[in-house]
Amino acid sequence: MTEEQDMQLWSSLPVPAILIAPDETILDANSAAEGFLNTSAKWLEGQPVWDRIAVDAPLEESLARARDHGTPLFVNDVDVGSGSRAPLICNLSIAPVQGSGGQMILLISPRELAGRMTQSHSVKSAAKSAIGMAEMLAHEIKNPLAGITGAAQLLSMNLSADDLELTDLIVAESRRIVKLLEQVEQFGNLSTPERTEVNVHDVLDRARRSTLLGAGAHMKIVEDYDPSLPMAMGDPDKLLQVILNLLKNAAEAADPITGGTIRLHTYYEHSFRLRRADGSGQSLPLQIEVIDDGPGLPDDIKGDIFDPFVSGRENGTGLGLALVSKIISDHDGWISVDSIPGRTVFRISLPRATPAKEES
């Protein structure tokens, strides 16, 4: 078998596979493992494997014995997760690579995957129905709210200063509810993006300037761009909405007095591919990172941060990041997050406008 055939076989494995060095650092990861860990093989390379994969079982001694004796190791029904996703119940297979001087290959087989795939159609249909119902209710609720706001403003014209506080409260709360309903309507918008060639640096610059004039006036925003980055294929207005939302979240998480620093980082990663459940692949080489030095995401919501109505802020709607995820998904892209106190990285991976010839 040629080296090219070996690479094709490695990439086409349907389960996450990781090649482990004798010192238990990661040598390589296949496409399925990149998807499972929400990151690229290039970024994983050289990192301690048990820092990137959390297994609810003591494996170090068993792995050492398997390496010493050249025998495979099987571990069933254990929770396996990473810093950017909730654990899944998996079966693990670890086997030595013959003639490699101690390298091991780790195969991760999520038991929940098959059940999720068989339910995917009904889940999506139910989700679409729920979104449609929410959108309809949002539209209907906004009409009486407009009447309530108008009535309160008319009443305020003939009230004393003490009573004005009450009508101002009615107007302010009504407007807040309208804003929330508009987010629900946006989330229910099932129209596809109007994709064209777009310079992501122009989008980032517009978002940076807007944020510094508004929610991020107390922040320092640093540009760290790859000047040779090619054009992306996307909807510039929707991508601007994504970046503005991420910058706003980072700014609101920072100390309102001392502020903090947000870094906008772009680079090209040729090897990054999104492998779907049906076996098809999509090259996503354009990388955008929004990095902040804030307190990080709460541990209890890290794995669900892109789900609707999940928020780490008091009075947060939990729709902002869900909308961000939906927009990126509509672009056939990928978004992930890696967060620890002092460093939170939202990473967006997008297709390029004139992609190189795709592998089948």
C-alpha cells in the first residue's frame, strides 16, 4: 500500500482516530477526530493526548502495559469529552502500531452517535416547527406591545415627575421585550445567505470600528491578520452580524472599568476539513479567531453554549450565540470555542471563494 493510499485510508476512517507518540503526545488525528474535538490536527499535534481528551477512567497504567506487551486495549462504556463539548458515552480501542517504536493508535466509537443519527430527521422537523411557532408568536406579541408603548408615552405627557418614572419603566421594558422578540424572529429566519466573494478583513474592520464606538468602548481590539488570506465565500452582512455578536459578548464579559483586550486573528489552514456523517467532506481553510482575556465561560454551560436559551450572563437571552452558530452552519462553515479563565477563543472556519480541487 502506497503512502497516498495510507493517507486516504486514514482520512476515510468513519470514527475518530488519534495517533499517539511514546511520550503520550498527539502525532496526528483524522478528519473524524477533528470534528469530534472541534479543532484541527495541526493544532493538536504535539499536545498531551489526555489534556485534549477527557476520559472518565484511569487509562495511563493500562496504556503503558499495552505498549510494553504490544497488545491492544479495549475500554467500553466510558464518558469521553473535550474542553469544547459535553462528554459522550464511547467505546475505546487502543492498539500498538507495529514497528513504530511505541506509537499507539486510539479509536473512539461514540455509542450515542447511531441513536442520534436515526433521530436526526424527526428532531430537525420538530425544531423547525418549534422555530416557526416561536416566530409567529413573536410577530403577534409585537403588535400589542407597540400599542402599550404608545399608550404609555401618551399618558406621560400629562403626568407628574414622580409618575413619569412608571411610564418610562413601561416603555423601557416593552422595548426590551421587542428586542428579544426580534432576536427570536432572526433565529427563525430560514432564508439562505446570499453568498459572494468577501474579504473577511473588511468585515472584521467594520465590526471592530462599530464595537469600539459602542459596547467595546472600554476595550482594546488588536488586529493580527494574515495579509495573504484569500477571499471567503459568504454573506458579508450576516458574517458582520456574527463578528459583532462575538465582540459584544467579549466586551460584556470584561471588567467594565479596566476593560481588557480582544485579538482578531486570521490565518489559512489548508488541512482543515469538515467531515459530515454521510461521508462527504468540505474544505474550510479560512480561520477567524476572536480571542479575549476575560473570565471565560462558566463550566456548566461550556458544552451547550451554542444551544438556544443558554446564557452565561444575568438577564441574557441565550439567543445570540445560537444565532451565530446557525449563520455559520448556513455558510457550510464550522464554529467552536475553547475557554479557560483568562483566554476564550471563538474560532470560525469558512470555505474559500475559489477552492482548490476537492478530494472525493
